[in-house]
Amino acid sequence: MENDKIKASRASQTRSKEERPKVWTPPSSLDAPPAPDGFKHRWIRAETMGFDDTKNMSGKLRSGYELVRADQYPDVDYPTINDGKYQGVIGVGGLLLARISTELVQSRKEYFDNLTRQKDEAIENDLLKEQHPSMPIDHDRQTRVTFGGTKKS
């Protein structure tokens, strides 16, 4: 009689997919469109406390950033600047959306990594010049973090 019961294979049994309940999160005022291939988007400060930050903006534009215009993304309604010299640019709260090529980002990273390495080497060479043979300088550059310690009773 037990042979009359045919068990279905485990693979043929399907479980209904349980969907997680959707969790509400407050909207971000800095939502931005996805950057095109080969670019990264960044928010750049154009004004602070009601005053134009021309030094910051001109520095960013000279270093390779380009402002992103809302008409480049006609399918979605992003907040835009309505008047002034940045009219039509995606922006909110004194920040403007800008893009920079990933090649330029990588080149800048390599530049600053090289600068840091040169400064580290210069410091190490200065230390070697200052050390005395009877009192060598230890070059142990490891950081240790410990927790706890002695407990007072």
C-alpha cells in the first residue's frame, strides 16, 4: 500500500517566493541621474549661506568638472536652477551636479598617491640623516589598537 503513494521529487516542489515588505525611506534631496559610461557625478558647492562660492566653482571647473544640465535627462524631472548664470543646471540647496571623466579621476588619484609617496620618502630620508649610529631610529609603522586593560576593584 505504501507503494501506491508516489512522492514528488524535491526539485519539483516549488516554494512560493516570499517578498520582503517594502520599507519606506525618506527621499533624498540629492538624488542624481546615473552618470554616463566613463564619467562620475559629484555635487559641487556653488553657494554657501546665500553667498556665491566662486573660488570653489572656478577651481572645480578648471580641474575638469562639467556642469550637468537637466535637458540632458529629459525623461526624469530633477531639481534645476531656474535663473542666474547656472540656469538649467541640475542643482539643489547651493549644490550643482557636475561630471568628471573616470580617466581624469584616476589620473588625479595617481598624482596625489605619487605626491604622498614622495613626501613619505623625504621624511624618511630626513630621519636617516638625523639618526646617530649609537641611537638608531626605529621604523616600526604599525598601528595597534587594544581594548580593555586593568580593571580597578
